[in-house]
Amino acid sequence: MITKNLKTNFLKLSAYKKNTKSSLFIQKTGQTTLVDTEKTLYICLTEATTIRKIQTIIKKFVKQNKYDLNIDLDSFVEVFQNNIDLMQAVIETLMYQNHPVLSMKTTQKTEPSFNFLVSETWASLFSELALKTEFSNFARDLQNLPPNIATSIKLAELIEQKANEVGGIKTTILNKTEIQNLKMELLLAVNAGSKIEPRVVVLEYVGDPKAPKVALVGKGITFDSGGYNLKSSPYIKDMKFDMTGTAVVCGAVMALAKAKAKCNVVAIAVLTDNRIGETAMLPEAIYQSMKGLTVEITNTDAEGRLVLADGITYALQEQKAQKIITAATLTGAIRIALGRWFVGMFSNNDKFCEEFSTASQKAQEYCWRLPLLEEHLDVMKRSKIADLVNSEPGAEAGSSTAAAFLQAFVEDKPFIHVDLSGVGRLESEGTAPMLKTIFELLK
């Protein structure tokens, strides 16, 4: 077996198929049996287990486990009869769940460690899964930072630092003056009530200069109070996660760069918080976007689409992008529609959408396409004095009308928007959704 630094003081974790071992073994899927004389912990599985089920079993196992383990992946291969999809689920879930979640407690708890034993057959798959999980975990680390630390300025610094470590990435950070010079007035409007300057982080990776340039535009609201349309207490909780889109798109570009993928991609992270203050944007105010379209502010809590709109225009005008993907925790409506199980996906291009859906299946992430109609955009054109409103006047199809607002800025380019609000966090911890899907799409 191929392994690095086999830990002789660790127990071995081996999987066995239900009803194939000694009667001393617990014959219940997901249960473990410790054989002290063999220094081995056995976990009971079945080849009929679904991907979702195996993910649930592994998550539960990691939360309950108290041992440092050498994980014998070949034993899982035997149980699953070389099922690559199930092996992917096992490996990624183990890596994901074993990653230490941010803690700022003065006394730190020591968590068990995992060491993977990998045979030649699975070495290539293991390396790619490890790479994707590395940057998913990096994105989660950014998500989990408290909002007084993870300001627009600090996040820009952390992203730049990580990108420099990866190499092969051109990093540009736009400050407030540069943002003003570009006339990104929608971003500046959201930032107007903050004492912390906005930032735009641009990560460019060119693995194939002949490939069409794909721009990944990520919402980076470091904390969302709702502005003068103030959120109530139940909805203001976890608003530090409103920068999830930024974490995802930047992590995806870094993963692609480290993998030396043959693609041409740029991440554009639009960073600010959304606060209340004497200079904050007001309902019924009107601002001109970088594209030139005027927008009436009908809801200061619909701020994410404003910063994304200027990010899209930057991608088209400054980066000459030929395809656009936006990633954002954009609407509460998507949580009502799809819950915590699916990402909402919107697109103006069936072929691009099909490619993205195929990538999501490969990445074992769930997304669901929702409608994006001319009627949705018509609703967003109802202002009497501006080209667009930033929020629909009623409560109908809120996620679709938000996506339609973004589509008004993409011109004729193939466009995908993923609304991460339902799955961007789980139990107040970041999940970095769709990062692996974007990697699979572009690798």
C-alpha cells in the first residue's frame, strides 16, 4: 500500500460487509467493533449503501470517534466492490469532517487524527479529492471567521496570502479609490454606511490561454444587517456567512490552479459589509451601476445583487469574460423552495446549464434548476424613475426575480447563478457549497 508516514501508534480503521465477519462483530450498518488484539476498529457497511447514506454514516462516525486512525481504504473498496462514487463519498466526507472547525477558546480540545492508507489503484483519485477538500476547507475557514475579524480588508489579505502560496495566480486587490474610479456605484452604495472600506479581489488563473474565459463572481457581504430595512433578530443570526460566495469562487480558482487545470478562469470577489449609519443607502435612493443602468433601492436588504451586478460588469469590461457564474447567499426564498438540501440554479443557456448539472453530479453536490423568465425581469423594471428596482414589489418568485436582476447585467453571455442561501451553512458552520462543482466543471 502507498502511504505517507504510517502512524504506528494509531489504530487501523477497516470496513467490513454486513454479515461477512464473525458473530462477535456488530451486524448493524454504521456501527463499529473494536478488536483490541488486532489494534483495529471495524465499521460495518453494505454495498447497497447510497451516497447520501454513506455520507451520513461517516459524519456520525467522525463525530463519535475518539481514536487516532490509519484508515485502510482498500477495505472500503472491497465492501463497495470498486464503486468509485461511494469511495469518493467516503474519502471526501472523512477529510471534510476531520477538518478542525475554528475555535477561539483559550483551552483547545485535541481532536483525533486520520492517516490514509492508499493503494496504487486509488492514488490518483485520492490526490484529486484531497486537493478539492483542501480548498473546500479553506473556504469554510473563511466562512467561520467572526465578522469583526473577517472584514473586507482582512479577507482580501487572507485570500491573497493563500493564492500566493498556491502559485500560478495573478492577484489584484482594488481599494476604494480604484473602485470609485471604475464607477462601481452599486458596491459603493452598499458600503456607504460602513467605516470599513470595500475591496474587490481578482484572482486570475490561465491554464489554457485559448480556452474561453469564465468569470466567477462571488458575493462578499462580510456582515449583513439589512441596512435601514433592518433584519429582525432571528434573521440577523449567522449573517457573517453572507460572504460565502466569495469564499467559494476564490477557493475554486485556487484549487484549479494547484491542479494545473487546462482552463481560463478569473474569480471576482466583491467585498463589503452592509450596515446602518448616517451615510448608509436609503430606501428609494437611486444609484447608477458600473454598466450605466440606474437602480432604485426598494429594499436595502437586497444588497447582494447590487454588488454582484457591478462585479459582473467588471468581469465583462475589464476581464473580457465570455461566460459568467455568480455564487451568492442571495435570497431567503430559496431556503423555502429547496430547504437545506439543494442549491438553486438559474441560467440563460441550456447547454451551459447541462454542463454545470453534470459537474454537480460528479461532485456529489445537489443543485436544482429554477425558472428564469422574461416576466421575472419585467417585475424588476417597474420603477417609475429608474431602469431597475433592486427588489420585487411582492413576495412572488423572489429567487427568480433576483436572478433576473443579475441577468440584466450579463449582456448576451452564457450565465449561471447559484443561490447558496439554503446550504451555505449548517448548524452555524460553513459548508463551502458548489466549490467542488465549479472545479469539476472547469478542470
